[in-house]
Amino acid sequence: MKDQLEQYLSRQTNELFDLEDKIILYDLTNTYFEGRMLGSRIAKFGRSKEKRSDARLVVLAVVINREGFLKYSNIYQGNMADCKTLEGIINALSRQTSFSGRKPIVVIDAGIATDDNLLMLKNKGYDYMCVSRSSLKAYYADTTATPVQITDKRKQPIELLKVRADGDSDQYLWVKSQAKKMKEDSMNGLLSQRFEQGIQNIKEGISKKGGTKKLNKVYERIGRLKQKYPSVHTWYDITVCDDGNGTATAISCSHKTGEYDNSQSGIYFLRTSIMELDEHTFWSIYNIIREIEYTFRVLKTDLDLRPIYHKTDEASMAHLNLGILAYWLVATIRYQLKQKGINSDWREIVRRMNTQKCVTTSVVNIKQETISVRQCTVPTKEVKAIYDLLNYKHVPFTRKKSVVPPAEILKNNSP
């Protein structure tokens, strides 16, 4: 029933707003349970995106178009890997949707864009766009390309250049972001400080009474520290001195000269199977993926899909599916407002509309009848503007009055 309802709503919104699904976005998120859910079939421990490793999870996968309307959704067990879900979703989407012309471009995140998944999309006739999972080693600039510089929302510069990779038929876009570079440099500096502090703790343990002095235990601590900070430990030379009897006496840590090269900071590569895209189109298509991030934020925060308080799988599935159904209303209203120039998020729209209230006044007269008068307050100027753009009435209903007679109490007649 869910699939038929989604298919019907997808078709109706496309016809209502004259939309074509030329680009579809696919991604996954998860939400956690507050209960233990010991007998659940879907609640499993997995990698939580909210860092709730103590709670069982359920995975929600959605496909939306560039306007934010849902095309398909599915619910998986909480331990499902992201990259293993794409083929099933594409097969289900192909069964439910009939494309009259060219199949849409599938935009996915790097976590889903494995080589097997990209090959599967090619074999099924889909074009794709994603972030390259690994940095290119051997690449060269496209002979027809020229460097392009744009700015993000914070006016930070971003450089774009089309490049080709040896032995790869896909098109790549070299991206250098100043904001990403600053973030990576800051993170690397913080990780370096933590790694050096870890080495200092090991050094103090060697010198103080009761600390870890056995040579094998010291190497174990260093190994665990390297495992915890894999991206920065290669920048350091670590030397452990011992007395020849298996006891560590000192440890030194020095930064390798010229080892840290931040020339690659802030650089990443976008990948696509479409060859005729220019830099601006390439960049704009990929950035549509931010729409699915907004979809997850609305579902989990505004529509209360996170956390789940239900104790049974049936109640949890109903909760999730009702939230997805409510998102259709959110997407429809937001799309209509966007067409009129209002790009506010859903939380701001709800805040404005909450200024109009429905007031019910009740009194009891001498006949013990309950008289209720129900009416709406006068909307503010902002609320009226939203009503006008959506062609809704300023007052959902007129003043209503109801009279309820007292309840008749029947006495029990004893035999």
C-alpha cells in the first residue's frame, strides 16, 4: 500500500506542478530508539549519525527530485551498510516510475559511490554524479577547459577545473574550496595537539611511580594512539629508549621536517558519467544534494522522526511512514512558496503561522447546557501574505457556536 501511495503522490505532484524528474537524489540517514527494543526485527546496533552508539537504530532511505518531492522511500535495519542499498532502490524505482525520455541523473554521496554501484548504474542506463571516494593521483586538465572561480554563500572563493584521469572514462571536476581548506587545517591542528598530548601522557607514565614502564606495554599504548589518529601520526618520529631488560626509560617525539604538506587541503574531486557538462553546470547539479540534507532535517527534527519512543515494530513503522506522508505536505507548501519568492525553511513558516490561534470559549447556563463559541484570531500581515500566495482563506472557518445539553444520568433500578 505504501508503494502505491508514493507512486500516486509522485505522479500527481509532477502533473500538478509540471515537473520532470531529470535529476534524482539518493541518500540515507538513521534515527534511534529510546527503548531497548530487544525483540525487534528492524532495530539494530549500527553506525549512528547522531553519535548514539548506545541506542538501536533504524535506517531510512529516500529518493527525491531536485524540487524536494519524494519519489521513493524504504526502511532498513539499523545495521545496514549505506553502499549495499542502492541497487535495490534503483530496481524499485525503475518498477514504479516510467521515464518517457532519458533516465534521470542519480546524485549520490561518496559513501554510496563505490565502484560496484557506479558500474551497476552504468549497466542500467543511469548517469550519475558523486564525490570521488579517493583523491586522484594521475590526472591532467581537460584541453577544452579553463579555470573558473566562483564564491559560496559566505563569499569564500571556490576554484573549479575539469580534469581527466588516466584509464578512466568518467569526467572529473577539480574543486578547491578556501572554506574547506581552513576547516581541514584547523582539524589537523587539533588532532596534532591531541596526538602530542597522548605521547606526553605515555612519557609521564614512564617517569612516574606506578606508571606503565614495560616496553611491550608502552609500544601497545603508542600503537593504540596511532590507530586513534591515523591521519597525523605519520608526521612524527617516535623513539623509545629502554634499559635492555624490557623496561622503557624514555620516549621522544619530534615533528618530521617538511612532512606536513597542506597544499592538498581543501581539494576534492567530483565525478560524473556525463561528458558534455561545463564547470558551472557540473557544480550546480552536484549542489542540489543539499536539498536531501534539508529533507532529512525536516523529517527528523520538525516532523519528530527522531527519536522513536515506540516499543513495537508495527508502531515504529507506522510512526515513520506517517512522518514521510506528512513530508509530502511540507514539500508541496514549500514548493508553492518558492515559486512566489519565499525561500524560508519549514521551521520559520511554522513559527509565523503559529501567531494565528483558534480560541474556544465555553460557559454553562442555568439549564446546565454547555455553550461553546469557537473562532480564529485575526492573522498578522505575514500570515496573510502566506495565505494569499497559497490562495487560502485568511480565516479557515467562520465563528461557530454549539449548545450541548446536560448528560442524562439513568439510575439503576434494583429488582
